[in-house]
Amino acid sequence: MTILHHVPGSRSHRVLWLLEELGEETEIRTWSLTGGDLRSPEFRALSPAGRIPALQIDGQVIFESGAIVQYLTETRARLAPAPGTAERAAFLEWLSFAETQANILQALNIHHIFLRPESARSVPLMTLETKRLAVTMQAMEAHLTGRDWLLDEFSAADCMFGFNMDAMFRFVPRAGFPALSAWTARAQARPAHQRAVEKGGASMYAQDFYELPDG
């Protein structure tokens, strides 16, 4: 049995989506970001840094979502260009790019949602991270203009943005990003993505858009 250790709306969504695309029968075990669960010895035995996700599969435990995504494509031989093919480098680039962008989104999530009291927020840092997020989105907009997917066909590289898709437009307005918005809509309309949302739980966001605070 494949077991995904999961937090709704987190990086584990990218793995859950890919598992659904691959048709992998998966048990989902849900943890809390705020209850101290991820610091428990039980979870640290699965993921040493106490980070979601962790995947129990093929008699082993794998942590770090990028490693999990790459492992799944290599062992299931689907949704990724094979090593040595023309698109392999681009596939690996987008896996890493998704995590670069996710780190920016994580910083914004911490400041907008989790950091308390609100006076502890750093407005200059929030402003900087919002600008950095916009730069990554502009790069994606340029790349996606005139194409449906990140590679020539839908791939696990698109799944790697499963966490990012729900988050990026919470902090940067959609105006000016028609290709990125269309790609997001196509991806989220895929039956496997919809099943992942249904099985994995609701988004962590309580509002559609988070304005930068004054300061």
C-alpha cells in the first residue's frame, strides 16, 4: 500500500495530484501544520526535518516532494521525458523552478497567515517577496504564451506546481498573466487534479487575495 503523509494545501498536494494522474492507489494520512504533529518522533522518523510530504512506497519512505515526483516518474515510466531525451533538461529545470517559487510562497504564507501577532510581520520583507514572486510568474507567463503545458505535453512538471497554482494569485493579481491563468485553469480542470482536491482537503487560504499591509 502506498501511503502519503499530507497537509491540505501544502506541497504534498503536488504529490497527491501526480499519484492520481498515475492511477496509484494511495492511503492519505493527514497531519496538522500548527498542532506540533510534524515535530513528533513519529513523523520525524518519516521526514527528518519534519516537513510534508513523506511517501511510503515500494517498501521505503521518501521525503522531499521534488525527489518523490522524480522517483514516481522514473519507476512508473510515465509523465516525464526519459533521461537522454531532448526535453529531459527542461523537465528537471521546471521541477526545481517550482520549488524556487514555492519557497517564496512559503515566506508569504508565514507572514500573511501564520505569523502572530501581526506586529511581528516584516512589511519590507513581504514587499520584497511579493516582487520576487511576480518575477517568477512573469517568467512563466513568457514561457507559457502560445503553449498549453510547460513541456510539449502535460507532464509531472505541471503537477509540481500543484501547491503553487492555488497560492500565487493570492498575492499577485491575475491582470497581466493571461497565459499563466489559462494554464492554471487547464491544469485544475484535469479529473486527476479534481480528485486530488476532493481527497486531499480544502485550501489553507481564508480569502481570495492578500493585500500587502501598510508600513
